[in-house]
Amino acid sequence: QVQLVESGGGLVQPGGSLTLSCAASGISFSGNNMSWYRQAPGKQRELVAGVTSGGTTYVADSVKGRFTISRDNARNTVYLQMNNLKPEDTAVYYCKLRSPPYDYWGQGTQVTVSS
């Protein structure tokens, strides 16, 4: 059974930092692409960042220069380092494992940026 468990969300002031983690189990991790999405209230889920099995990364323009995605294959974990957080970053953040033809999702972790 594939499981993705996110952690690290919370309440942070504008300008603050958080690191999200997503631990995978029940599936080969190192050979699959991983990504982070977010969904704000009333909005569609959007791609924030991705990392391929080979380590190539992608970051959305809206978070470029502030967010960094990385993976640790020894720990079956993908990370999202978020710096200089803004109120518009408030959302539920989800990790996704892509194992064609399937996508597996975590349960999400809430990030709230507010003073």
C-alpha cells in the first residue's frame, strides 16, 4: 500500500520560513518523480515545484527564488523549503508521487501565513 505522509505545516508570520516533508512508503521512491502542489480556498490545485528521479528540479514562477525542492532517496523523502513566506502562500500543500500510469497523493498539510 502506497502512503505519502506530509508534515511541517503550520502558522508562520509573513517573511518567515517553513520546511515541508513528505515521506513515502510502499513503493519505489528513487525511480519516481515527486512534486508539491497547493490549493488555497476557492482555488484550483496548482503545481508549486517538482523534482525528477534524476534530480532535475522545477519551481513555479510565483515561488521562484523563495521555495526550493529537494529529495533524499535514502530516506524516501521529498522536501519543500519555503522562505520569505507571503500571505498568498496560504494553502493546503500536497505531495505527489508519479508512477505511471498512477499518481499518488498525500493527505495534505496546512500552511497559514498571517501576522
